[in-house]
Amino acid sequence: CKETMRHLLFYIDDVFRDMGVRYIVTDGALLGSYKYGTMLDWDADVDLHIHSDDFDRLESEVQHRVRADGHYLRKHVNNVSWLLQANDHNYLLIELNKRQEHWDPDRVWKLPINGRLFPAMENAHLNISTWYGVSYLRHRLRHVPEWEEEHRPMFCSTPYHYNCVDESQVPSGKDCRHMGIC
């Protein structure tokens, strides 16, 4: 699964470089890059933010290239983003989004994911802390707002969450804080 996602990410990066389509990594892929230099094991997709000036090229140019290369690119049901898949039966995907967030394509940072550098918006750590909270470098499944932190913490060993980074070290249902991991 992760090998397919890595292949798709590297593939679309090559295509975008070739065609001059500007993009940045976002969401879980960006978080994984900051925390581990790789994709998160539990992330179900890879999100890329396509520059608004290039987004329409996905339909007019990129989809033809992708099809010719033997992959599958389709519009998301929300009709606002595109999904890159290895084929029409494989639902591991790269989500190609157009968002309202502005970023300057001349001022991107390069961050590592699985041994390759990918573009990210300048000061991406500020966006990560907005999306995931200032404690985004801790081993947690999601950001818990400060007002909720005391009553409902979601640390890596929260019961019934089996996709944790630390699952081999902290069995589900055990408190990673008491085990000295988190």
C-alpha cells in the first residue's frame, strides 16, 4: 500500500516538474515530512495543493498525460479536486486540491518525503500548527484543542485506535505517558 502511494507521489511529482505545474504538499504528507521525513503509516491519501493558476491544467493537459502513462485521474465527487490512482480499481490515491490558501510559488521550501524533496509553502510549520495544534510533534492521533485536552486526550495509545505510530511500543488502551513514550 505505502509503496503504491510512494510510487504515485513520485510519479506525479515527475509529471508536474515536466509540465511546469506548481504544487505543494499539505496535510498528512506535510506532517509526516516534518515528523519522520516520510509519509505517515496511517494516512489514507496524500494531499497536494495545486496552484490556482495551474489547477485547470489538470483537466486540459495532465489527465491526458496520466492516461497515456497508464494511470487513472478522475474528478472527485466534490467536483473541486482530482484524484490520482494507480488504476480505476485501486483506491490508494493522491488528492489534487485547489484551496483558498495563498502561497507564493517562488518562495516554497523543500521538505523530505521518502528520500526525495517536495515543495511546501513557506513557513509550513505555522500551517501545521494551525491544522494540528502546537503539539503536532508529539505522538498523537489528532490535535485536541486546549479546552478539550484535560478531559479527552487522544494520545497514541487511545483505545480502539490501531493505526498508531507507537503501536509496537504501546499496546492500544495503555497510556503512553505512563510508559515513558509520549
